[in-house]
Amino acid sequence: MERTWLDTFDWRLWNQGLALEVDRGPALNSATLRSTGDHRVHWVQRDGEVPVCAEDLPPGPWRRSLAGVLGIRALVPVGSEQVQKTEIVCADGEGKTVATLMWERVGSRPDQGQGRERPAPRPVARVRLIPARGYDRTARELAALLVEHAGLVPETAHPLEQAATHGLRPGQDPGKLRLVLAPGMRADDALRHMLSTLFAVMGANEPWLASAPDTEFLHDYRVALRRSRSVLKQARGILPQEALDEWRPALRDLQVRTNAHRDLDVFLLEFDGYRAAVPQVGEGDLEPLRNLLLRHRRVEHAALMSYLDSEEHRSLLARYRAFLSSRAGQDRPVSDGSTPDETRPVDAVAAGRIRRAHRRLLRSGAAIGDASPAEALHELRISGKELRYLLELYGSLYDRAVLGGVVRELKALQDNLGEFQDCEIHAQRLHEYASELRATADVPTSSLMAVALVAQVFIDRQAQARAAFAGRFTAFASRHNVRLLDRMLTKGGGPG
């Protein structure tokens, strides 16, 4: 039979000490949730649909518990193997079950997750001894006997650690930025390393965009894309101007292609919140809006997938990959005179760019008053995001604890600015959707009124965010935080 392990792409089950096995065979289909330590069974679902999210799991405490663990992420295949399985019940002298011995003959499937097929290893025999509740000690004694008399070799690794596919490693989130820079590293090598790392994150998420099991694949793809654009924006004087002139607009255009899709994802993710915000409307009054959002999302998804599957996109990726790899030895491009900072130490370059971004943010924020237009706050949000990306990308050069304090205050300011802009966009789009619904003859007036009420909720929330801005910015721009950042940049080289 075929065994598939399911988890979220960022390993939320594994990180809680759990593994979900789905076995498919001619006579039996089952999903089993086990502990990764002792393989104890928490629940079994037989002959049902393969679960995709927490709501697909059997009703009961475990579904409620896992809903909080999985959040909005879907369960996707993270490992597979071919198994021949025999179960033997182990009982004591009184006939009570003390453990279940699972004898499995295992053959892994070839892994094609990294663009090349890795041959499957030869089949091996594996024995899993699973204690019954309350019989852990007895099971350990039985395991010792099997090792001593049956010639079995203890294995501490979980089977999924050998069976993981798609280039995944249990517990390691492919969408999380793992970037380590060494003080003294050439600035151009550091930037290409950043861009290559971010390109790998994009590459890990892109294959999942077509099936779209959850919205976080596109979100993580876009975050890596935005960070890449931020690196290129700060690369003047480090990378050749010709390359910047090519890749800054190219990555901007790629992000633009994803904007509408992501906006609709956010609308649908927050849809239940719309209902909660306007409890006075009828239960079905917002359904025409949901259906409209779903139709638009299907159109945007098809358009994005068509582009990602095009020769134009494949050519873009190939050229970008070649650009990122041209960095060492004889492959290093000859300077065109536009890169005076390329050989400078990355820590010196990082400090200068972070200081400039920080000063620009302080100067722009201090100029905002009660009469400032919304565009001023939108521009400040972009400046804050640029500083945040710089701190994250160069973060390994600085003391982690100090960096955390700096980022924490910046994030609080960003949350305020993000709420302000998101509410404005929501209200504006809801008015546009209401106009579209109004042109549909079969949409009742009660639905149009419900959409208008939701839009007003966002207008009110935007006003609240605007009122809170001054206090939020004052906290960020405090003398303590300015000195904290200055000391961090001056000292540098702390534990990353």
C-alpha cells in the first residue's frame, strides 16, 4: 500500500510532536494521527476522505485542538513510501494488550522535489512497537528483548525523516528566511546571497500555487518577492546598474501580477469577520458578495497560473537564476564603474543603509500632522517596510536581542499604518463591489445595504487607526529607541 504523511507546509503538526499518516491500499484506506515520539495513536479515521484542513478531521477534542494548531494552513503531502504492513498484538499473561508490534517492509518512492529524480533506496524492514496506554514500561522491556534476541537495531529517527519529499525537511519551514551573513563579507556577494536565498523561498512556494491548498503559499511567495525588490532598491553602488535597471522593473511586474489575487484571498479570509461586524444584517445577505469574490478570485487565479506556466515566465526565471549565479571568481561580472561599494564589507554597507532608511522614516513621520493626507501615511508605510526588510535581511550581523527590540517597535508602527491602509482599501473595494452587485438584477436591496454597512465598519476602523498614529509614532521615535538602534549599528557583529 502507499503511505503518505500530511502536514502543513511549515510543519505545524510535526512541531507539536504529531504525524498524520494516510494509508491507501486495495482493502483499506485510513488516516492515523500519531505521536512522533512513541508512535501512539490519538485517533484513526477509516474509509473517509483524505483530510485537507482541521474541519475534515473527525469531530471531537482533537479536531478542536488541531484547528488552533493548523490555523489557515492546509494539510499537504510532505512524505511518502510504499509499505507492506503486518500488525501483531502483544498481550501479557492475563490476555491484556500491552503493545502493538507493526512489522513494515518499506520502499520509498523516488523524490523529484528538487528538479531531479533521486533513486529510491532498497526496501528495508522496520518494526514499530507502540505501547498501550499505561504500559510504557512493559513496552520498553519488550523492545529491549527484541533488540537482544531478535537482532533488531534501535532507530531514533522518525520514518518521515527518511520519507520526506519535495526537498522538505521535517520541522524546517521552507518559507522562513534563513540568512546568515559574515562580517567582512563582500557587499556584492552578500546581496547576491540574499537574493539567491529569497529566490529559493519563491521556488519552494511556486509549485503549490496552482493547486492553492491554502493562501499562505502565495503570501510567502509575495513576501520573498517584496524582500527581493527591497534588496535591489538598496543595491545601487553595489550591483551593476544595468542589472538593477533590468531586475527592479521585472520583479515589480511579477508582483503586480499577484496583487489582485492576494487582495481577493484577504477578502475571503476575513469574510466571516464581516458578518460578525454587522450582526444586524440577515444571515444570507452577504452571500452575493461572497459569490462575487469567489468568481473574481477564480478569474485572477486562472490568469496568474496561465502566466506562471508560460514560456515568458520560465525565461524570466532562467535569466534571473543566471544573474544570481554570476558572482564568484572568473564568473564575477566586470565592473562598469557603477559599483564603487561592491568590495566594501557588508557590515559597513548595512549600517549606512539602515541609518539612512531610519532617518528617512523619522523625518517623514515627524512631518505628518492632523491635516496630512492619507497618501502621506501610505508613503510612510512603504518607508517602514523598507526599514523592516533591511533589519531582517542584515539581521544576522547584529545582536539578536537588541535587534528584536528595534523590530518590535517598528512592527507596532507598521501594524498601525497597515490597518489604516487596509481599511481604506477594503472600504473602497466594497463600494466598487456594491456597484457591481447593483448591476445584477437578482441581488436584493438587503444585500446592498449589508455591503454598505460593512464598508462603514472599515471607514470607522480607519479613523481609529488614524487617531492612534501620533501616539504610535511617538513611541517608535522615542530617544530610547533611536539610541538602541544606533548602539546596535555601532557595535555590530553580535550573536546572530
